[in-house]
Amino acid sequence: MSARETVRPLPAAVEAVETQLSRVPRHPHAWLWWVAASQLAVMAIWLAWGWRAGLPALLVSHAFVLVPVFQPCSRVYAPVLARLPSSGRRVWLTIDDGPSDDTMAILDLLDRHAAKATFFLVGERAQARPGLVAAIVRRGHGIGNHSHTHPQAWFWALGPKRMRDEVLRAQQALTALCGQPPRWFRSVVGMTNPFVAAPLRTAGLTRVAWSARGYDAVRADPAQVVALIERDLAPGAIVLLHEGAPHGRSVEMIGLLLQRLDALDFASVLPEELMAAPVAHDGSAAGAKEPVRSAALVDER
Ligand SMILES: [Zn+2]
């Protein structure tokens, strides 16, 4: 920081960042109107032009209902945060599926690189290993909700009751373990069906997708995974990572990624830190690479 710069909080900027980060669903049942309207349109087409036009219209309308479920960044069923509002060289590391046997080693790596990450934990796994959850919180990282039982094969097809259960039981378990409720939610395998938004609204959760991924849960080659992530690295990128992957190389992958982030001069920060240190008025990222600084830099010229 130069002598001409002073540290000054920017309440309006903080509020702006908070508004951009918060994506709690406001109208969780809005999709019902779209479905009803589309089916009325299909009926009208069928009546006017017969089945030759009506049937394709029906199939297309069903595709419009189904396809967004499998698109992690689709906003059809719930708002989503897919990128941080940041113009500085800052990224958000998000690590899914823990806690696991990898958690402690990942925490050590993050410390070594002065990096912060959000761990999207599975409720029942967290309840089984409360010591690991406490270590994540104690070492200054974030906690997100990643469902209670991680029903990987069927998350996309869960009905309203089971979906509510998955989101709210995990929220309850993680709140009890961490002392405060998580504010971020990551859908299992990124899939979001029409019944996700209602429990997110109840729990005040913002759904988080990603903008950079290396398919680290399935690919076993750390160099290849990191190269794929690097392709999509940009200011404000949300990086999707996993721990405890079956190939057993998650720690190695995260270690290599942290090395590359250092080399490329990217800081790994939590979104909460952006609220404490929003982007300065000249467009530069206040505190980028120095996430500890808790207010924006303002040039006093
Ligand atoms: Zn997962």
C-alpha cells in the first residue's frame, strides 16, 4: 500500500457485493407457471394444427423442462452463483464431498499456500467426523451444504419431500457442528430439479455452480486435471474440486493446482472476504493476493 492510500470501508460497495453474491430463491415455484403456460401453448398448437405440429411441440416443451435439470448453471429452477463479482486475480476454491480421509492433508496444503477454500460437506459424513469439520472452521475456511446423504444417482429425480429432507437435514447438522448456518449450497453432481429452490429459500441458501473444473473426481492424472482447470481460470472463477475421490489422488491434484495458482498470481479467497474488501473505485481488486486486509483501498488523490 502506498503512502497516498488509506484503508477505508466502503459500505455501499460492500452492499453491492453482498447483493451480487446472494442468490437465495425468491419465487421457488415460478417454474410452475412456465410449465402450465407451455402446456397450454402445446394444447393450442395441437388443436389448431393437429398432431403433426402438436406432438413435436409437446416433446420440445418436455425437453425444456428436463434439460435445465442437468445444466449446473441453468437458472430455470433456482438462481445460481457461477462466478464471483471480482475484477482482481482472485478465485474461489470449492471442495465437494467431504469430510474425508483427505481433509487434514488438504488443510495443510491450503495453509502452506495461504489459500482459503469452501468445503461443501455431506451432512451425514460431517456428523460422522466432527473433528474434521471443527478443523476446517478453526483454520478459517468456509463450509457449504452438499446434501445430507449425497444421493448421486437419483438427486436429479428426488421429489419435494426427499429433496427438502436432503437440504434441511444437512443444514441442521452443519449448523450444529459449525455454530452457524452455511449460506452456500452445491447440488449433487450439479443437478437441480424443480424441488430444490423451496428448501433453499427456507434455509436462506444460495446455490453455487462453478466456472472452472478439471473432472478431478473421475480423471486420475493431476497434470491433466490442473491443465483443464487452468484453461478456465479467470478473475472471479469458481473452481470445482473434490476430496476423497476413488482414484486417491485428490490431495496431489489440489497441491498442484495451488502451485499453479501461485505461479499465475491468483489468490484463493472466500466470497465472504470480497464483502470485507470489495473492488476499489479504480476497478482494481483491493487486497487481491492479500485477503487478510479487511477494507478497500482508496486512493486519496
Ligand atoms: Zn458431490
